[in-house]
Amino acid sequence: MHRYSWAALAIFVVLADQSSKFWIESEMTLGGSMFLTSFLNLVYVLNTGAAFSILAEANGWQKYIFIAIASAVSVFLTLMLLKGKLKHHEQTCYSLLLGGAISNLLDRLSRGAVVDFIDLHVGFWHWPAFNIADSAIVLSVSALICSSLMVSIKSKAQQQ
């Protein structure tokens, strides 16, 4: 990965997420739903909480905590990426995480909540609605965990 291509990937995530949210806001009414397939709908919901709507019912103080956390994570990831000492897969994962964090941060700053619109479901069981930024965050964290587990397993195998 080129030294600064991580920035292009993070910007791509932000642009994809923000443009999809803009489209949802312009085409749907808040609380609306659009059928796509037997397992996927588009919805328009605002999430004042974190993942899975954690703390969504709080009195509004959570917005500032989430803004502070996303800001700190974004600064930390940017500094790590600027050092240029990460492995290729770490750069990719950190870039996805940075793009997702920044895009959801932009939502909290501009809307006071995060726009979620992807509704996966099986029958009447629905996964909590999410967005492209959330997908980038989950993908990056999952890949980092898998990578860490593989290193740990390889290390234990070499010790035997």
C-alpha cells in the first residue's frame, strides 16, 4: 500500500457512507421502510446510541461521550497511519476503521444522531439497522482480531 493510500481508503468510506445517508434522507421519510429482498430492507432511522442502540434512551449526554470517543479514536488512528510503520493489512484495517469513525462522527456533529438504513432480517427477526460506516468498522475490527488470533496460534505452534 502506498504510504498515503490509507487516506484515500478512509475518504472513500466517508464519501460512500455520507452519500448513501444523503440519498436515504432525500428519498425516505424518517421511520420509513423500503422492501428490497426477502432478507434486506432499506430503512431510515436515527440512532442516538452506539452499536445496537446502546444508550439510545439516555438523556442526550451520550452524544458528547460518543463524539469524544470518535474524535480520540480518529486522532489516534491518523497518528498511527502517519507513522507509516504498520503492516499492509493493519493499514487497511485502520483506514476502514478511521473512515467509519469519522463518518459516524460527522453524523453526530451535524444531525445529533447516526443515520442507519440497512435492515437485514430473517422472517420477523431483524438485525439492528446499520450503515456503511458501521460495516467498515465491523470488518476492520473483525480482520484485526482474526489476524491477532492467527499470530497467537502461529506463535504457540512454534513454541512446541
